[in-house]
Amino acid sequence: MQQVEAQIEKSPAQSVARLRIFCLVLALLPLAAMLGAVGLAKSDWLMRRGMPAYLQMMDAEWGIRGRSCEVLVFGDSTALTGMMPWVIEQESGRTTCSVAMTKGTVGVMGTTSLERYLENNPAPQVLILAFAPEDWRHFGAWGEVAYVEGALQLVRHGTARQYVTALVTHPSEAFGFATFIYKAALGVLDGHPSIQSGAVRDGQMTMPTAAEQQCATDPGHPPPLYPPDAAYVEQMRQRFAHTGTQVLLLVPPVPDCDSQADWYAARLRGLTNNQLERWPIGLYNDIDRHFTPEGAERFSREVGKSLRAPNSTPGKVE
């Protein structure tokens, strides 16, 4: 009888211990899943077989060593889709390279990839920083961008401390990134990887979609307005003004049907080296920002010609 009573007395304590173990397991499972995703994301197997060509191209840019480029291009997806290095080189007569990223990568990693390039390669004569009108600011939240692209670069090229910090400060996004990685791995294993991403060449990408016929944004429900941050813009200019390097800040044109163009043009005037212009919507093929090959070639030729002409402003067309 005494043994039974003793067992009953122990039961509450055992139940609490078991509950704690159960809760610990529940907490560790998602953590284990996230850490497993890190291992997959670091693998070249998944990068080669399960990632779109433009992500493979951006990943390779982190390893560039000893390349001498007189003109270097960096920016968000407007630079990635809108600036053809070989066209700029043809028009300017200067060797041109692009290490442009996506908004998702810049939103998570900032200019880390550009800084890495400048550490491992000769300084360019001209550094072009090109961003969409709404992107001349610091991104305060990953939720504003396609963060999985940046998280992938963070895992592959950042430090363990950086990723742990990101995991703690962005738990929801870290779990979303893990989901993205596992879906990509399962796609490879079942023979149906999702790797179609349009044409990719020398730091430039063209989306695999037809030219737009009208602006994708609804004038009645426009996206939020993000005022350019003058202090951030000046910081960008000064940060990369190395000895002998001319830093040019460009805002690529937007479609002529963009209802917010005047608002951004007024606020960017004097901050960037060119003025925000409006071009026909047929020169864009995605979210009113990504260029068709024709749009990219036109913009690239104008930039290249301005780099060749003395006392001119790249990208400026009166």
C-alpha cells in the first residue's frame, strides 16, 4: 500500500517532466528542420540541380577573383534585367561587368556582395549603382522583399553568426526559407525541378514572359509609396568612392503608365545622377520594372554612350 501511495505522489512530478520533454521536442523539431535546410542550401548539388539559372549566376559572382572591369554595375533587379554589360562595353569602349543582384538579395544582404567583389578585384573606373525608384532606402523588414533569394546568399556566403542572428530576429522568414529549400530538394528528387528562369548571360537576366500591354499595378489601388532616403543615398555614394572610382547613381526608367512616376521623379531629383524617365510599357515584361531584351538594350546603349561622351550624364535623356 505504501508503494502505491509513493507511486501516486511521484506521478505529478513525472508528468511535468514528460511535458517538458514533449515541449522541448516540439521546439527542437522546427529548429532541426531549419538547420537541415542550411546544410542543403550550402550544397552545390542543390544549387546546380534545383535553383534557377539567375540564382546560380548570382551565387557564382561571390567567387569572382582578379577580374579587371573598367565599368562595374550593381543594383537590384532593374539593373539585373535592364543593363547588358556587353552592350555598355560596345558603346562606351570600356570593359564592363555586372554583379547586380535582386531586391530580395539586397534587402537581406545589403551591399555585401559588392563589397566582397571590390575586396577581391581591381577597383573599377566607374561604379554604377542602379535601383528602382522605390528602392533608394534601407529595407527595414525582410517581408518587403523576396527574402528567400537573399537568405540563400546569406547561408552560402555569410557567416554562421550572421545566419544565427537572422534565425533569431526573423524566425518566420527562416522557417519560410527552410520550406523553400525542402521544396526545391524534393523537386530535384522527383525529377521535376523548378529551374526555368529565362535567359541569363554575363550578369544580366531576361524574365521568361512576354512584354506587358498595360501596367500591372491598379491605379485605383497603387502600391505604398517609399520616399527616397537622402542620407542613405549619400552614404551609398560615399561608401564606394574609392580613389580613382567614379560612383554614378542611376534610376532606371519606369513605364509611361506608372501613376507614381511624377511623385518619385520629384523626390529623386538631385539625389541620383539621372532623372527618372517614362518609357513605353512594351519595354517591360514583369511587375512594371523588369525589362524585355529590347528595353534592356535601349537602356544599356544610352548608358554606354553617355560613358563614352565627355561631360555627359549616364542614362539622362532630355
